[in-house]
Amino acid sequence: MWRVAMREGRVVLQSLFAGAIWEPAHPFVASCRGGHRSRWAPWRNKPNVHPAPELECRCGIYGVQSVALARSYLERPPLLCRDDRVIGRVALWGNVVEGPFGWRASHAYPIELFVPAGVAAHGLHRRRYMDEILLALEEYRVPVDVVAPSALAAY
């Protein structure tokens, strides 16, 4: 699941939770952005220095194992502002850690993107906006389709 965002005048995919930008045609590489308190200086938060993902940490690029799990993120209301979301399938590789609902990996790239039809709400302005999103997402060089949210259950 990604947020549709603008960066330097172009549409890009952005992580829903970390805010990281997924650049077109470049694999996304994870890093641990967490930190820990030093035993000797507990008032300081020191960055973690391990490669992502680490078994004992929550870092890494997340992929859930079913569309049903991913759909829950589509249905959550945006926190602060307009929030158009894209759902997709992702290739995960490198160091991969399996969890109860999916995986965390060191490297990832989308292999298929689905734009929920809700992004294409009624009105000429919204249809143009949708066309712009679809055209911009072609830079990722993966199939991009518009789907009704109910159709996602087929995947």
C-alpha cells in the first residue's frame, strides 16, 4: 500500500507509514530508522546500526500475504490531509524475515499496481486527476490498473 504523493513536480509512490519515497525504476532499499537508549547515556537516543530487517527489530519493507490484510489500510481514513492510496503486489528480496501476516525485506519493488476506483470520483476534474495519476505511475514500468475496491478480493 502506498500514498500517491508529489515530489519535485511529479507523482511518486510514498510509504504510508515511514514517509519514504519509492522512486520509479529503482529498487527501494530498507534501513533501520529506529533507535535505542544507551545504558550509559539513557537520555540519548542512538540510531540502530544493524542492516534491515533485523529479527529483533521492526525495521524493513513490509509486505502482507493477502489482499484482505492490505485492504484494511485502504479503508482507514487519512490522518491529516487528502490521501489517495494505491495498492499493489511487491517483489521482496535480499534479507527477508517472515512474520505471522507477511514478510519484511531489505529490498523491494512493485510488480503490479492497482488504483482504487474511488480515486476516480465523479466529475471531470477528478477524471483528469485520475488520468494524470495513471500516466505518472507508468514510470514504474509495471502494470497499472484501475479496480473497484470489491474487485480486489479476486487477488
